[in-house]
Amino acid sequence: MDARYRAITREVSGSIGRCELTHVPRVAIDVDRAREQHTAYERILVRLGCELVRLSEAPDLPDSVFVEDTAIILDELAITTHPGAVSRRAECRAIEMALRSFRETACIRSPGTIDGGDVLVLGRRMFIGRSGRTNADAIKQVRRIVEPLGYQVTAVEVSACLHLKSAVTGVAESAVLVNDAWIDPACFAPLDIVRIDPSEPYAANALRIGDRLVYPLDFPRTAERLIKRGIHLEPVDLSELAKAEGAVTCCSLVFPVSARS
Ligand code: CIR
């Protein structure tokens, strides 16, 4: 079967124990276990029609497995970010090199800071979280790049969690999964809102690939709500990477294989 998507991933760094943490306490991370879980995640991506572009380990970049934060990939071009955490900025170079084979590239520059985890693209609408990692200058730079391409950009305040996509992700053509304690669902009208189960605050991060949803095993109550909506889940265990404040969208950059790539 021909691949329908490409997925950029990067091996778990041996230094992941020194990762950035904002909203969760530091606990020991079992690197071997994290690598096994990451490999199982990659196998799911392949089964769902992705060709993997797997970047090698960066021993000195603890958070480099979380490739989502380094780029925003659209059909028309890719934008490499300028991550909010200084320790993560060097991650972008390898990603930019990889992206050059598939897209024209642009980049965000200082004083702008932005993490890809704050960027949710739903069709021609782009929502950008103004968060501890993403500032107004970067949002202005993204606007300047994407509005001429026909995207409508909406800035959304994010303060209770790390990134916009910790609080909301797309789960179907016209539905988003939302933690409404962390984000105002009104921003996403007229889309259908699926609310997480309040006992599972981290449950709003889901990775949609075609008509499937890669979804953590940790949130059975919210999973039940999604299944009742007729959404097909692909369960994955990323519990070890969750200790580094990572989730399912963070570990890949997935984009359609286009005529040009
Ligand atoms: C960080 O704080 O940057 C990493 N430890 C976790 C990044 C997770 N990325 C994401 O949600 N997009």
C-alpha cells in the first residue's frame, strides 16, 4: 500500500530525564521503556498509512522526541519554530533539514517564541495558543506568513496547561475534544464539542490520522465518550513519555504525501 502520510519522529534521547517540566513533578523516567513505547507508537503510525522519517537520537537534547514543537507543517509550506524553552531551540535544525525535502520552509525569529504544540490547524482555521511558550510576536509572524495563503488565525489564551493542544485537539471532521476547565470551547464554534471526562484532565490530546484517532490508554472514561460518537480509537501506551509532559501529538509531525513530496 502506498503511504498516504509522512510522519517525522525522533528517537527518545538518553538524556530525557533532564527534560523541561512545567505542570508535572519530576519523577524518574525509564529510558528503555520510553523507547519501547515510542517504537510501538511509530508502528501504529505506519499501520495507519504513514511513511516514517525517523531522525536519529540527539543525546544532548532531552526533549527532542517531542518533534511537534519544532515545526508547523501546512500543504503549502513548513514553518520551523523558535521554541519557548531555550533548551529546545537546537532541536529545530535537524527538523528543518528533513523538511526541506518535502516543503518550502520559513522560520520564526526572535523575539518571537512559539511551540508547535500551541498550533491547532483545522482546515483553513489556525488556532494559536498564547502560552508560557508562545508569544504575541510569534503569532504576528505566523499570521504574516499564512494569512496570504488563506488561513484565518485566532489567538487563544492558554494559562492552565503547557500548550493549546494539551487542552483541545481535532477528533473528527467537525469535532474537537476539549478540556473546558483549561480553554473556552466557544472559540471553536460552530464545531461540535466533545468534553473530556473531568476526572481525566490530560485527556484532550489525541492524534487524528485519516479516520482513526491515536489515543492514550490512560483515559478510559473519555475514550468511552469518543467511541460513543463513532470515533475509531487506536490505543497507545505513552505513560513513560507522559512523565516528560509529552502526549500523543507531541511525538510526530504528520502531513499528507502531496504531489510535490
Ligand atoms: C517540554 O516541556 O517542552 C517537554 N518536556 C514536553 C513537550 C510536549 N510537547 C507538546 O505537548 N507538544
